[in-house]
Amino acid sequence: MAGAPTPHIAATPEQFAKTVLMPGDPLRSAFIAETFLERAVLVNNVRGVQGYTGTYKGEPVSVMASGMGMPSMGIYSYELFRHFGVENLLRVGSAGALTEQVRLRDLVLAMGACTDSAWANQYHLPGTFAPIADYGLLSACVKTAVELGIPHRVGNVVSTDVFYADAEARMPEETQAAAWGKLGVLAVEMETAALYMNAARLGKRALGMFTVSDHLLTGEGLTVEERQTSFTDMIRLALETAVLL
């Protein structure tokens, strides 16, 4: 396919499966490949962003990190969609809970992704674009979760550009959480809105899946090690969904 390899992915289109799981953390990418995939081969390691392709239950599946934030997700998802022939991206990430109804380690499936980002400005639309998941991916994932007995919540998340807001100008975190939470937004993360917009623009399919790693209301949080290795229900659900596509 024209344009491959790219400045960020040193591979050929044939080295990627049609479906790719995308954690943010390269170490989680390696963990998924080594723990869940058979015959996993490292196909990319540019800038330490590890990408692997192997099989799960006999079906080809790839996993590659996206890095942090919408610019990073935007680059990697665009290149995979546009230059490597990838059709489906399943983001398997962490998120912070915004309501008391969501608890630490809960699994959230992002039906939509609100955002404070200006990502959509590049499309010069005469209004506001609403980034949403592909319904086929979402419905397949929900059906699989029910069959596997994996508890999950489906709803809106918010993708933010800012991790460290200006301490003097920002709203307190509990106030931010309440503002989004009163509109039913379940969790906050930093990549999915860009992923959904790239997928929409390129005619591809995407779904964001999250394990709650922090709670903005209670202050609870998982350790770095737990984030890398303990999201097994989410990863298993993503892989079981991937083999249906």
C-alpha cells in the first residue's frame, strides 16, 4: 500500500492484521502480545512504540501502542488506517471515573467521546461533530461481554487534551467531574475522540474500551504495575470481539 512504511511505523501492510488492539502504554502492548497471542512477532519498534502481530484462537490480531494524548493517537491510528490497511481499531486503555456509579476496575465501553480538543477544526465543519463508536463493533463487544459474564457499562466518555491544568485557572477536579457527570459522562481519558474522528473520516471502525484506573471523586487509583498487567477482562473481551470481525 502506498506510503508504507511511514515515519512512525517501520513495517509493511502485510505485517498488520485487519484488527489492531491499541493500549496507550508500549509495555502493555508487549504484555498483551506475550500473554495472549500465539506466535507473536514484533513488527514495529520505532520510538519504542511496540507493535506485534500474532494469532488469537487461530485468527490474526495485532497490538500496538498509541502513546498518550490525541496527537499521538491521531498519528498512529491515521497511519494504520490509511497506510497499512487496518479496518478495526479497539482502544484498550485506562480512564478516570467521573461518577459515583462507576467504581475502580469497572469496564467502560465508549459509545461516544465528548472532548475539549480542537481536533475537529481541521474538517472545517459548519457545526459540532459528535465522535461515536462504530455500532457494529460496540454491539459485538456488548454481546460478547454478556456471553462471557464480564460486567460492563456503556456510555459517554470525555477525551481531554489536558492532564495538568493550570492550578490557578482551572475548576477543582471534583467540580469538573460533577459538570461532566451530571450529563451522564462516565469517565475521562485522552485519546478516543481523535480515534473516532479518524475512523469516521477514513471510513474505518473504532471502539474505545476502558478499565477504570482512577476515581476523580474518591481519589482512589491503581499502581503503575497494576495498570500494565491487571486489565485482563478488558483485554480478553477485546480479543474475543476481534475474532468475530
